[in-house]
Amino acid sequence: MSTDVSGMIECRPGARLWGPDDEDSVWEAAIDLFLLNRGNAYDGLACLFGIRNSYGFRPLAEDRGFPVDASDGLRGEFAGYGGPHDVHGTTWLTWAELDTTDWQETNSSGTRTRASAAGDDTDWARLERHAHPQRSPRSRERTPCRLVPLTRG
């Protein structure tokens, strides 16, 4: 049985202008993951989110739940995807966390690195390039973004 992946990349453009604690600094839907999805990259799902983790990776962001401050666009997508009854492994991961990831860390068998599963030469790298084409740490600080996958199956 396959796992369907959907979700959103969300950004907080108001944080760049007013700071992250300002009431107008809310999460906005930026890119629907469906537009960037070229298939189920299970090793990347395992490495990043612990979903279908038969690869033995220590997930970066496993089972954090649905973001309480999610954008209206993501809330609509979550409801349309079946909500809590159909969506499993709900979690999220920020670009700041990706910036501090040890991409050479291996899975439990020591045979695969994070980079081989979800690094720059994989389909997952396209997600980051679309959300942050500048790819500089300074631009990421000014516009916080996060990846919120929704999976079922």
C-alpha cells in the first residue's frame, strides 16, 4: 500500500517586517506540496518525519501534530484530506531546523546518510529551493518558513 503525501510550505512574511511576535505575523500558505510532488520518496519521509521509517533514520520532526497556528490554506487542505481520522504522522519542520541538520548522520545500519535520503540531490531539495531561492541563512531568518506534510495510506 502506498502513502499519499500532500501538505504545504507555509511562510510568515509579517515576521520580516514586524518581528515574529507581532499579531500580524501569521503563517500564510505559500506552496502546495502537490505541485512539487514527483512520487513517494519514502526514504526522505523517513529521514525527515519518521513516516514509513523502515530505513532506520532518527527523524528530525516526528509526530509534532498539526500546527496550532496553521494558515487557513493549510487548515482547508487538512480538512479536505480527511482531517485527523485519515491523516497520520502529522508534523512540521522549519527551514531553521534544516539549516542546523547534520546531513552526514546515518541511519541505524550506517549505510545511508540524511543527504542521500533528503539532501540537495533528492526530490526534497526542490521544496527548499522553491520556498527560499536565495538559500542564504540571513534570508531564512527574515522570512520564517516551515514544511507541513500530510500523509495517508
